[in-house]
Amino acid sequence: MTTIMDDLSHHTPEPEPAPASTAEPKAKIPVFHINYDGQHGAVFRLHLLNVFLNIVTLGIYSFWGKTRIRRYITSHMSLANDQFEYTGTGKELFFGALKALVIFVPLAIALNIPFVNLVAFPVFFAVVSLAIYLAMRYRLSRTRWRGIRFSLGGSIKEYLILSIKRTLINIVTLGWKIPSSDIMKWSYIANHMQYGTVNFSYEGDASRLKRIHLITLGILVAVIMIPVIAGAVSGAQKIIQAKEHSRMATQSLENGQVSTATSVENEDSYQSVSQEDVQKKHMKEDNIVLFVLTFYLALAIGIGARLWYHAALWHEKFRGLRLGDLRFKCDITGKGLLKLFAVNVLIILFSLGLAKPIAINRIVRYYTRNIRI
């Protein structure tokens, strides 16, 4: 098989400018981009058809509908003027989903059983990582460029053991080892990928991610803890006030301040006390709603901050990736991801979920635009 650069040699790529220097000029490095020209309207029409057929078939058609959208998106991606091709089928997705149920249903049950869920919890996250690995293996094996198929090898057992091990390490170290775990899992995947008979290779450096990981993880923990601490302090104050009222009432009884005359007043004030209890109940409900809204707002801010870590992770994933003569670079930024996902959330919310394929289309366009080969 010829080298990958020979495959691309007939196409004139965009040259990457050489750095300004007084020394001898370096040869210009040819740069390729994956072009994506899928249209929002076309994807949306496909989705509407899928929704109608899902209703008619009670959801069974969703696997075939997903395949149609994948085929559309893949066929509108091209490299060096040659389109990619997706050959997966709805039937394969359907039977794959049935196999996944065999694993996820027992896990879901185990997560609701006391003590058993302590073991099931890390296993669940490891299985999620395994599901991502298997989904990637399937999609690569069904993707071709210039008639040559991509593939992802490796052992399901080995990757599952690796995922369980790294999940436990992440928990024990309170998240300190997350960058190392992310790089190790990606390294396993990347070093088992192939294009035809040409192997991908990868060497990453998790230390490049430590600083941004600690900063964004610290922001996430801090913003989540603020409403939790505020709620705990508010609750403690209310408990103290309740105990104080109870203590004063007890002292009044012990001192004989409650008499027959005062009982008449108590009867007259019963109605007002009941109204006060109702008001307190409404205030308590309002406080709960305010706490929940504040918590989710803080969570959104924390997750938004973590997008800078994910951008750095993408950079490191592509920085150490090789395919024959080719190397890769990624220009994704935290700000770009924040803008992308914030707009996508609004699109999905205001369309009641109908425009989700448009959001996916935007994601594909953003990622392909920011990857250089």
C-alpha cells in the first residue's frame, strides 16, 4: 500500500506558512482540512421524516433513521476532494442496542440496591467508557475513504479492565488522575486504529493537562459547593430559631405564665398562627426552588469551565497522533466549545427537541473546521 501522502499527492493542499526567520527558510508544510458541507435544512427534513416513522413503528425505526442521518453527514465530509462513505445499517444498530440492554439493565438494577451500588457505581462508568469504545469501533469499521476502510482493533476485555481500573483511581484520588486516565484510554484506542493496513500511532503527555484540569475542576467544585453551603447554613439557622422558640415556650409554661385568661387569647390567635404556618410552608417551598435553580446554574457554570479542559484534551489527543506520514493538529478552544454548546442548548430547548439534528450538524461542522492534517 502506498503512503498516505502519496494518496493525497494529486491534491494541492493549503500551505501552512513557515515561521519568519533570518535563517534558511524551511519547506512549507502541506496542510489538509476535512471539509463538511452538510446543510441544516436537509438534516432537519431527514429528522422530521424519522420522527413520523418512529411514531408509526413505535420507535423501532429510530435505528434506521439514525443510520440515514449518519450516512448523510458522512457523505458530506470530504478530504482532498474525495468524500467519506458510511456503510452501516439500521439492522446492525438494532441488534447492537439489544446486546447493550443485556449489560445496562442489570447494572441499572444494581445501582438501586444498597451496598451493591458501591461496586456497581465504578463499573457503570467503566461500561459507559466501553460503550463509547465499541461505538467508535463500529463507526470506524463502517467508514471508508477512497474505498479503504478504517478499523479499530484491541480487546474488549482489556479495555473494560483498563476503564474499571482508571475509574477507581479517579475516585480514590478525588479526580487528581483524570488527565492520566483520559490519555491512557485514548492511547489504547488510537494505537489500535488503522486506515487500511496503515496503523495509527499515539504518544501523549498527560502533564500538559494538569494545570487546566486543576483550575477548571476547582471552579466546578467551588461553584457547586457555594449553594450547598449556603443551604446548609440557612437550614442550621432555622433549626436554631426553632429550638429557641421551643425553649421560650417551655420556660413560659414552667413559670406559670400561661393561664386560663391566656388560653382565650390563644384560641383567638389560633387562626393567625395557622396562617403563619402556611406562609412558612410557602417560604420553605420557595427556598427549595431557589436552591435547586441556584444549584443547577452553578453546575452549568462549572461544566462550562470544564470545556476549557476538554479543549486542551482534544489538543493533546491530536498533537501526539500519527498516521503514516501524517500528523494532526486541533484548534478547538474552550470559548468556541462554550459558544457552540450554549447555542445548541437554546436550539434544542426552544424547538422542544425537534431541532436536535441541527445541533449535531453544528457540532460536526465546528470539529471538522478545527482539525488540520
